[in-house]
Amino acid sequence: MRGRPSAREKTARDGAVVALVGAPNVGKSRLFNRLTGSHSIVHDRPGVTRDRIEAICEWNGRRFRLFDTGGLVPGDRDELTRGVERQVLKGVEEADLVVFVVDGRHGLTALDESLGKVLRESTRPILLAVNKVDAEGQEARTADFFKLGFADPIAISAEQGRGISHLLDRMLERLPPEIPAEELPAASPEAIRLAIVGRPNVGKSTLFNRLTGEERAVVSSVPGTTRDPVDAEFSHSGRLYKVVDTAGLRRKARAEGETVEVQSVERAFATIRAADIILAVLDATSPPAHQDLAVIGECLRLRRPLLVLLNKMDRVRREAVEAVVGQAIESLHFGRDVPVLPVSASQGSGLGKALSTLDRLAEECARKIPTSRLNEALEEAVRLRTPASKDKVPRLFYIAQTGGFPPSFVVFTNGARIEPAYGRFLARHLRKSLGLELAPIALKFRRRA
């Protein structure tokens, strides 16, 4: 059964929730980075942040979760802005405290007044932070903001760090009391880190929302909607997963002229390197592109456990489904052992099998294999095919598991060169003999001391 940790469990584990809300380009992301030490994308162009970004913040021994939301523009009705607005309002709804961020340089605007009205109707505690008050003597810039009806505006500079400690002190004063330690739920097992990767507009954010059961990622037909990695947790068959939706990976030549796009791609690749398992999403309505093959090739090079999800199958004629899946498998000629699963994230079809396969892959990756069983498999391989070399004859003495997720092994030898072809044969034999049908393995050879 799929599910998410309850709000109480997350609050108990990670603390209360604070949401940063404000108009576009008032400095919310810079303030978020300042408070949490994170590195969400900051740019002078309005509207760079679209999804709700979350991180843990600690101050004076108190731990709480901080949400950075997209710039809210009431009354703007295009598709993308409506998605951002839903994310902001949901962040307000879930928050224990809202920090309303305004721009002290530009002064009070009609948009600030509209947002102030929305927030007053939310019934949530509100702190008003007047940002971009960068030097002493500029505190008078806060005077106009008293008209918004929130007591004691706090002058800060997210860029310079001025007033941040005072803001944090005020935040702690307004947060609800901490849950006593004896009432905390039992610690959950460490989550398996999933990364959803792929080209823009293949349905990554729709899949993310479907898996987590909530609309955390903005879904839009506009390519490149997701900029910062967005994460959330869900559980399936007793396993806890932390899934990250990454920015769409475009060709480097297309991204070089756009600073925001370059940062997004760099973060996506960093997420791949940090993930335990990769969900690579392809578009079933078009053949795999160069970017798709490059991403999957990089995952294989890093030996990252990988599932390929062929999305948008609801748009493929029933009689063509088998051919489309076969074409995708044929395209992945360098990753024959990688499962390719047809799904429709928008309809939910195929996700049951995909999640079962994901659980099986996670189990294989975490498996600890007895040394006796490993050496039986090694002896079987040597009987089937004896290693050969042009120089010294190789001897394989024994094998040991040196790590997990995915499993890694070292074979101790007499120091003779092991030909790459024999290394590939041995890796294939070990996977088959040990029941590691989905998990990649790392195999190294070392001279016995």
C-alpha cells in the first residue's frame, strides 16, 4: 500500500513548518538560502522559483522545516502561474507560521496589498519581513508596510545577513511548542533516495505527484517548469522512499546561454550522483533522444541502479504498445539488463508493476550475501570458463563483498592481468548465480597479499 508519513510524524521528526511567501523577486530564495545554508537557484529574473522547496533550519537548539514558495501573483491566470499559486496556497495551509517577504527598496506595492489580504484570511500567524534593507539608517523603509496590518515589520537583508538573527528569534517565538521527546513516534528507517530524471516535458513532475500523493511539483506543458530539485517522501511495501524531481536535462548547447538553465542541469546531475536509485523517464510518443541515452549512459557509468519508465503510454495506440516498448529496449543497447516499464503517470496505469519492480531492485541492492555462497559462485564461474592471459596465468583465490547499494565485490588474485572480457563474463555469472537480476554490481580484482 502506497502512503506518505503523516503530518504529525514529519512535524515530530523535523519540527514545525515555516513558509516564505511573497511577490516575485522580493528575495525569498536568497532568504531561504541564508536561513538554511541551502543553494536554491537565485536570479534577478522574477518567477525563477516555481515549486515548493523544503529544507531543515536550526536555530538556538530548535529545529523546523522551511518552505520556499514561488512568487504569488493573484489574478494572473495563465497555466503555469495557476500551478505556482496552488503550491503557494498549499504551503500556507500546511504552515505553522508564514513569513511574508516584501521588497524594502521598491516600497509597498499594490501586489503586496493583495497578498496581505490573502494572508490575513488564512488565519495563520504572520511575520512581515522587509527585505533589501542593506545598510544602517534604511530602517525607515519599513514604515509604509505598517499599512498591511501586520505588527512590527522586521527589517532584514538576506544578501548582507542583516537582521537575520532577530528574524529567527521572532520566528521561534511564534512557532507552536515542540512535541515532548516521549511523545515522538519511533524513528523511521532511513529513506531510499530516488531521483526522477529525463528531458523537459516528459512527465517527471506528474510522476512525482502521482508517487507522493500530493501536488508538490508544478505541472505545466511549458518545458523547463521545474528548476530546483523538489523532494518528498512516500512508502511502498514497508519501504520508505525519498523521491526528488529534477530539472529537465537539455542539450548543453541550448542551456549555455541561460544561467538559470545551466544551474538547473548542474543540480540535476548532482542529484543523480547522490541518489540510490534512478527513475529515468522517457516519452513513449517519440523515440529516445540523444539526451535520454546520455543520461542513462551516465547512470550506468556511475553504476547507479536504474529503472526506465516509458511514460505517456495512454497516448499510444493499443496495438502499437509492444512495438514502442521493443523500440525503446533496442535503443538501450548498452543497458540490456535495465528494466523498461510502460506507464502513464497522468492515468496511473503501469505504476503498480513499476513500484513492485522498484521494491525488488531496492531489495537486491541492499542484499548481503554470505561469503561461502559468493565463493561457490566464483568456483562455478572458473569451472565454466578458466581465465586466460598472454603472460602470467591468472588465479582467482576467493571473493568478498565490500559494500552494498548496489553490491560491490573484490576478487583476490595472484596479480596476473584479468582481461576485460573475462571480467564482464564473471560479473554476468555472479549476477545470475546470486539472483541479482536487476541490481548492477561493482567488481574489482586485487592481488592477494
